[in-house]
Amino acid sequence: MSGSSTQLPTTIDWRPLAELIASCRRFLITSHCRADCDALGSELALAGVLEALGKTATIVNGDPVPEHIAFLDPDRRVGCLDRTTPLETLRGYDALLVVDTSARGQLGPMAVVFDAFAGPRAVIDHHVGGDELEALLLKDERAEATGRLILELAEHLSVDVTPAMARALFAAIATDTGWFRFSSVTEQTFLALSRLVAAGANPPELFSQLFEQHSLARIHLRGRILSHVTPECDGRLMWTYVSEADFAATQARSTDTEDAINALLTVSGAEAAALFVELEPGLVKVSLRSRSDLDVRAVAERFGGGGHRAAAGISLRAPREDAERQVLDALRAAMKRSPLATTESSCLTRPT
């Protein structure tokens, strides 16, 4: 890898994982369902690190790679359990590595594989909470993306980052920081990015692939999402939804809702946002964002979700209207307690 010979600062002791890698030959890598760029980029780059050390690496997730980020995997090496990769083929691996989640429920069908795996298991993650996987845990909750942790591991192992690895890790860091506008961004973020650009990442090309290749269906769906926006708490909370009817009318996919919630925070005075996506009758994906002192992770955890203080998510088995009522009541109560609340009644709980 080109650039400074000084290693990135790290809060993780990588030596136990280095010893595990040295003692094993065949690795199985996985991450959470509905993979984002941080999950996918971290998986691909970690596989590259292992292969540079003469190991073999196989990546299998619980569901397919979302179409809008599939460009990161041009060789289609990321498999999907029971679709491209039968369960019975996942035998004979020496170690199992999980990236970008430490919550069993987020593994989806791969949770069964994790539970049954008899060899050493390790988790590389940056999310707060959700430490439900019995494994060697390598975690920095202050890191802005798991992708940066994979870069640190590569440096610890003296592995040169290839252009493909740099591309995957740049996308991981860029998307998990909202293209460097979230409060998680630090000096270390840009130090890592400079290493990745030196190694071959092309930021303008990646931005175009990520944000300038939308389908017309995605644009039409975004219009419906914005048309449903409702202000609460004197305009401090903005929320909206996507119904099954919206998907049917636009012919859009669930992945077309990615990043839509951030548009709500562009409203002047908005401090928090919620997006309710009806994936199927009785199953709702909820995305939460905050740009104030409001801890949306704490709200998400009340419903079995998780994430970060400023960005969190929930999967609720409930009709969409019930999910909206429950989560919005919790958000209103949390915002009412916030020191930024302007009046005692600015965020009263009420029916939606």
C-alpha cells in the first residue's frame, strides 16, 4: 500500500485475531442481512487480506447482495445461503468471521451456521450493544465504520491493500459517515481515506456509482416518501412511511428506500427523523436518525433494534400503523425529555 509507513492508530488489540488467522487455512466470512456498503465492503476486503496471506476465504450471507451496491462485487463472489450456496457445502472451514454486526438476529439464516460452527469464531464490529455472539470480539464502538477496522487489521498484518480492497473500504467508510457529514467523522477518518485513495480508490467514481445511478422507480418512490412527511414536536421530529401500495405503484424495491431518511434531516429545525418501511403485511423496517442529543439507539433497543446514537434501526412484526404509533410515542417521549424541548407540551404523545 502506498503512503506513509506509520500505522493508523487503533484501540483494538489485533494479536489474538492474528494468531487465529495464522493457525487456520480456510475461512468463512459473513455479515448482517440487507447488507450495506460497510458490511459488503468489509467482507470483500477481509477476504482480500486473508488471500494475501495465502489463505482461502468464502463469503456467504443470509440474503442476496442488494442490487444497488452489487457493483462492489463484480466477480459475484458473495454467496447467498440456500440460493447460490447450499447449507451442506459450508463444511470443512477452519474459522468463521463475522463483520459489521455482533447481534445474532441480524445474521438471518446464517445464524444457524454460526450456532453450529465448531471451530473458532471472531467478530469485527463498531456497533454499540448487541454482543450476543459467542466469539472472539474485536470491537471499537467509536469507529465510524467497520471498514476502517479492516484497514487497521490489514496494516497490522502488513498486507498491501489492492485497488479492489481500497475501493470496497472507501465505499464502506464513505456511506457509513453519510459521505463524511456525520459526527462520527474524525481526523482518523481522513487519514484512513488518504491511504485508500493512495491504494487506488477513486472517490468521484464511487460517488457516481452510489448516488447517481438511480432507477426511475427509485425516484418515483422517493417522491412518495417525501409526500408523506409529517412534522412533530414543533418541527423537531420529521417522519414518513412507505406502504406496500407505494412499492406496487412505483415498481420500486425495498432497497430503493436506502438513504431516503436523510432527506428529512434537511428540513430546517429538524433534529430527528423516522422512516417506516412496510416490507410485507405485518413486517416493518424502521430507520431512525438524530442530529441532536437524542439517542435513537436507546429508542431502537426498546423494540429489539440497535445501532448508533445518531443512527439506528428496528424490525417490527406489527401492522405499519401500529409500528408507527409505538415508535413515534417512544420518540415523542424521548424528545419531550430532551433539554432542547421548547415547551412542556411540545412533544405530547398522541394517536398517529
